[in-house]
Amino acid sequence: MKALMILMLLGTSTPALAQHEGHKMPMPAKPASKAKPPTPKPAPAKAAVKPTPKPVAKPKTAATAKAAPVKPAPMDHGTMNHANMDHGEQPDESMDHGSMDHGAMDHSAHQLDPPQISVPNAETGPIRAADAIWGAEAMRPSREALYNDHGNMQLFWLQGDRLEYRARKGEDGYLWDVQGYYGGDIDKFWFKSEGEGSFGEPLESAEVQALYSRAIAPFFDLQAGVRQDLTGPDRTHAVIGVQGLIPYMFEVDAAAFFSNKGDLTARIEAEYDQRITQRLTLQPRAEVNLSAQDIPELGVGSGIDNLELGLRLRYEIAREFAPYVGIEQEWKLGGSRDFARIAGENASITNYVVGIRFWF
């Protein structure tokens, strides 16, 4: 009987439990105990609500810059101070040069300097070029003033090219070779003297020349005048020749002589200064004498009379004064060699020389 009653109670309570299964009701709190309640803490102040910041655009990288290029303002290079710019740094790779407007830039300050104008009389431009614009009559006063006031100064120059003692087989000898001028840039009076001999014997040869010299090129003069021989048969020669500096710095002196006896001879001299140090200079030198005919009284045969080749090494104590040592070989050739043998002379002579060179 008791079991039947329990079953009936379970059957009636099951729907009520199923209805309230999702609605768990809170249980009533137990009454507070008599303990002292804790002191309530002050409520914290409400924090100010910050407005939501707007999203900030990220800086453009090299990739994004090309996607949306910004056209820069026109650049004026004329106002830049290029002296303070450091051109050694590499350009910023983030710059997009394709978007720059080069047409708006001012490149006037970067124009190249105009080429140098060729100077007249420098052999690269026309002589007296101003005459083509202003006329020769208008330019004549200026040219005369330039020539008289700023050029054509009268100068005196003297050079002892060779003053030397010659040691050789047989009798030792000596030689001098002196020249100089007085005048301006264009016109000069030129004088020369040279000769040689052996100690204790009469002079073998000696001469002096007086010449008028006229500039015909920047480094060349045309010379004409007279030559007087001081030894042997009395002879006076008319002289015409050139003297100057040819390319590669060879000094050349070439002249033809026509004597009062009808003899025609010529002489060509060339020398070159090869600087070894600031004071030491090596000078090769060559001289050749020629004759159009035999001159028995002078021991000269037609053709090449004689040939001289020498080498001198000098040391410049000062630019104006230099001692030197050297060697020189002489040969008499052709008919002159025959005349020398008849006279009992050597046709080939080697000279060991010591001398000085000066100028002022």
C-alpha cells in the first residue's frame, strides 16, 4: 500500500519538474549575520570616454608611392646653392622621377660655359680678326698703341754658347761660339762670332757676323747681313739665313754665304737640350759645312766639307751660368779630306771638351 502511494506521488510531480527545469530560480539569501558589514569603498570616478581616433594614413613606401604618385612643385635650380650641397649622397629611392615635370624646371643656371674664343696670332684664329668687323682704318690707332706702348721693348741679350778647352791627340786647342742681339720682338740687330785654334799656333779659323733679323714666324727669324773672316785669305761674305726653334724644341741656325771671291758655301747647326733634372741638361749637337766648289786656298772641297757631332752634359749653377763636359767628333769629307791629308793633317779628330755656357 505504501509503495502504491509513492508511485502515485512520483507520477504527479514529474510534469512540474519538467516545466521548471529551464527556469532555475535563485534561492533566497540567508539572512545576514549580525557581523559588522564592511565599510563600502568609494566608487571610482568614471574615466572620460575618449573619442575614437580616426585612422591615420600610413606613410607611403616605395611600392605605394608608385601606385599614387604626387606631382611635386616645379623646382628652380637657379636659386639653389650648389656650393653647400652634398652630391656624394645617394638619391632617395622612394622618389618617383617619372612623375616629375622636368619641363617646368629652370635649367638656365646649368648651361655650359661657352667655348674659349681663339686668340689671334696664336695660329688658331685669323690674324687681325677685328678688322673684319670694324675695318682696318678704325683698328689702326689701337694696333699702333698696343705695339708702341705694350710691346716691341728694346732688349739686349748675349750668350756664350760654347767657351771650351779641347783635349785631343797632338796639340790641345780651344773654341769660342758667341752670339747676341739688340732689338724688339720683330726687328733685331744680331751679331755672331766663332773660331778655334791650337795652343801655341796661329788661329785656324775666326769670323764675325753683323746681321739684320726680322721675325717671320712666332719662333723663327730671317737674317741677312755680312760676315768677315779674320784668318786666312781676306774674304767678306754676304749672308742670308734663318734661325729659330723647330718642332720638338730643336734650335736651328742655317745660313748661306757668298764671298767677294765668288765662293758659295753654307752651314747648318742644330742642337737640342734634353733636361735630366732641374739643373742637369744633356745637349746633343750637330754641324755640317758645305761648299758649291773647291776652294784650295782654304782647304775646302766641293760637297760636304766637314761634319761635327758632339754631346755635352752641363750643370746649371744658375740659369745664366753652367759648366759642362763633353765629347765631339770631327770628320773632313770628300775633297776636304784629300786637302787635309796633303797638308799632313788628320781627317778625323776626337775632342774631349770642358767649358762654360752663360747668358745675360
